[in-house]
Amino acid sequence: MTYPTFPSDCTSMLCRFLTPEVFEALKDKKTANGFTLEQAINSGVVNPDSGIGVYAGDEESYTLFAPLFDPIIEAYHGFGKEQKHQSDLNPDHLNAPNPDPEGEFILSTRIRVGRNVAGLPLGPAISKSQRNEVEASVVEGLESMTGALEGTYYPLLGMSKSVQEQLIKDHFLFKEGDRFLEAAGLNRDWPEGRGIYHNHDKTFLVWVNEEDEMRIISMQPGGDIKEVFTRLVTAINAIGEKVPFAFSEHLGYITSCPTNLGTAMRASVHIALPKLARDMDAFKAITEKYHLQIRGIHGEHSESEGGVYDISNRRRLGITEVQAVQDMYDGVSALIAAEKAL
Ligand code: ADP
Ligand code: ARG
């Protein structure tokens, strides 16, 4: 393998941090699962418009390829090599009364975490049979859920296109054919081994074998962030009793994309800010101040429609889950105040 060429206008973290020296030092290394540098960087090489451009095939990728991953982790999360990650999933520690009790701005709230099974490769390096084993064990765990978390697993294999499209449109299911995941090797053997579990109300959902082996999701209409967080924590604890999660003292919950390490949590609202949207500089000044990310109405790499945005915490590592939700809450409260003042 030779040093990849990037277009001159490339701004991804991969092109920033994969210097010829780092490349030379890492190009012949392989993890115990056989994952190589070439695989780790393929998504960012094939997609030079990536923001990040790298994926890990297993926990070992983060140490073996540390000269590439460490500066990316530091740049994205502001988290240094010597730091330790701390978890706090206690809803009593969260101070987040509904920032929009009249329901004028917030359409819905969603909080998700990524989780992977301890001791197995991550999605980019997993084999077909291992992926199917993950599906079987996660589904077995989910099928024992009771009460408000009780629901049904719907495998993608055999799901009709119209049902699949409706679930995607309604913001419940992951999309198909993502080019970043494709180049990372995350879409191999599609759709086998993938699926979605949800409770009857679709307020608790689990994505199986998408970018991470599990995405555990709590969502509902309106802005009751604490209720969403509380349900999520109950679900994480219930699933964690059945399936051991990959976790490290340094990096927290291990995920395939370095942006998701740590809490692996993205807490978001869909929020209508039509006035603020006319002044994107003012909008972005607030989101930067509160460490927020702006996404479009159909998730990552989508556009806003009708002044409605997906606003979420950007940092996930080196802060606790409670702080990640607090980032979102504080920022969303500031955005609402700014919208009201216009
Ligand atoms: P992820 O959150 O899992 O990283 P995406 O950004 O692709 O991935 O979002 C996944 C789906 O969740 C998309 O359909 C998106 O519109 C939906 N979604 C995200 N936040 C909310 C929210 N607050 N309310 C409703 N749907 C949401
Ligand atoms: N690999 C994509 C990029 O670099 C996505 C990175 C963050 N998002 C994610 N879903 N992991 O732009």
C-alpha cells in the first residue's frame, strides 16, 4: 500500500493527521483480528469530503494505530491521552426541566448510545457468522424485556421496502446505502444480521448491527429530556445485564467511529428555529459556545427543512452522560431564548 492521495481542498481529520511519517509507521501493522491501516482509513480515502474519515475494527485498533487515532480523538473531543473517562448515568443528577413546556419549538427529543459486544470485533472487522451471533444474542436479551420496554424485533432481511422506507421517514430506522459506512466495510452482507427492535409506542428502540452492534435509543414527541434520559438508562441497564458491553477505562464505551467513544451518546432535539435560521452566523455562535452539532431533519449528512434542525451534543468522551445531555439542554435553552428575542 502506498500513501493515499487527497484532493488539495480536503479538510478531513484523516488528511490532517495521516502524515507520511504516521503512514510509514503504521502501514504494515495488523490487529489480532487482522484489521489493517488500509481498512481503517478507506472510508476517508474513498470519501475525501469526510469530516473524520477513520473507523476502528476492534478495541486494539485504538492502541495499535494510536499515532493516527489519538490526535483525532483529541481534536474531536478535546480529550488527552492521559485522561480517564467517567460515566454517570444517574437521572437524578440531571437538571433539565422541559425547556419548551408550551411545545412551541421542540418537536421531539431523542437520546441514543452506541454499544458493542465485549470481546468481539467491531462492525468493520466482524465476520458474517460473528455478526449473526451478535444479532441472536442481542435479540434474545431484548425478547426478555418486560413492561414499557417490551416489544418486537424486526429483521431487515425480509422486511418489505415500504415498511422499511416508512420507518426511515418517521426517524425510527437507520438509512440504507450510506457511502461512509460502505467504504468502512460496515455494509458487508447487507441486510443479513441487521434489524430494529422497538416497544409498542416506538419510544424505546434498538438498532442491531448498523454502525455499532447496538444503538440503544429512547425518543418521544416534545421536550421532556429527563423522561427520555430516564427511559434510556433503564434500557441500557436491562440490556447490559444480558449482553456484556465493550468498555475501556481510558476510552469508555468502545465504538467503531472515534467520534462516538466515551459515552457514545447523542442527545438531540428536533427544533423549529425559523427566525434564527435566517442568521446562520448568530445561530452557529450559540451552537459553538455550547458544544452543539447541527444536523438536518433526516439525520447526519441531511438538510434542514422548514427551519427545523436536529441539535445535539458534539462531545461524547471525557464528559459523563449527564454532562452530555446537559450540554444539549443548556444550548437548546439558549437557542430558544435567542429565537424568542427575534
Ligand atoms: P445517530 O443519531 O444514530 O447518530 P442520525 O443522525 O443518522 O444517526 O439519526 C438517526 C435518525 O434519528 C434520523 O432519522 C434522525 O432524523 C432521527 N432523529 C435524530 N434526532 C431526533 C429527534 N430529536 N427526534 C426525532 N428523530 C430524531
Ligand atoms: N465517517 C464520517 C465522516 O468522517 C462520519 C463521522 C461521524 N459520524 C458517524 N456517524 N460516525 O464524515
